[in-house]
Amino acid sequence: MSPREFILHILSIIFAMAWELVLAYNSRAIGEYYVEKGTIFFKNWTGGAGRPCVSWTKYSPSVEFVLLVLLPILILIILYLWFKNPTLKKSALSIGLPVLSVIIIYFKTTGPGVLVVLIVVSAVVGGVVGKDKWEKVLLSIAGFLPGFIVGMMIVAELTAVWC
């Protein structure tokens, strides 16, 4: 791997991580785009103190959420089409597929299963797309970190206690 390719990989990792961290920081503002929430309060409750209620959440990502999360990948693809640099295409694939797998896998399961799928997808994509071992490692890390942040955003909104 040439120094130029290494710098492009590192910059794509930093860009994707920074964007996902900005989204995670503002997750309360964009939470309505991927988690439906509701609370039912009971007025005539005779037992116990306080206002009893029932809270519910449902994971349903909107198009806006998916586009916001995939924005770094879309920008990398546009840059690849503009400059025709294969390193940008590799970075877009290695970041995009794990993030998409996290978005999709939350329809079926939550918990440690998502993390296992994320690790496997990141390692496989990095191993297939990379040409030498250092590039494979960098591409695997590039896929895992943004996917992990997106997964934590979704979990934080799904497990928020409202009552």
C-alpha cells in the first residue's frame, strides 16, 4: 500500500467516524427518523405512587435516517466517480456494507447478535476488498467503527426509558 492510499484510507475513516459521531451527538434530534416511540399514561390508577405508564418503541428507519447515515459513503462514491481512484471505491464499500448490515439486522434482533454480524461483515468486506494485509486491516476497521456508532445510536434510542 502506497503512502497516498494509506492517507486516503485514514481520511475516509476519520470522515466517516466524525460524521457518525455528529449524528450520534444529535441522536435525540434525529431519533424520530428511525425509532417510533409512545407513552400511555393511566389517570385513574389506584395503586402505587406516581403516574404509571406504559412505554413502547419500534425500530423503523426512514429514508432520511438511512441517507444521513450513508452520507459519507455517498460522498466517497461521488469522489470515486470524479477522480477514478480505486482507494475511494474500496473505502466506500468497506464502510457502506457494514453500516447497511447494522441498519438491516436491527429488524430481526438486538443485542450481541448485531455486534457479531458487524464484526463478521467488516472482516469479510475488508478481506475481500483489500489487496495486502495492512489494507485489509484498515478496511475492516473502517467498516467496524462507523457501523458500531450507528448500532449504538439505534440501541440508545430503543432502550430509552420514558416512564
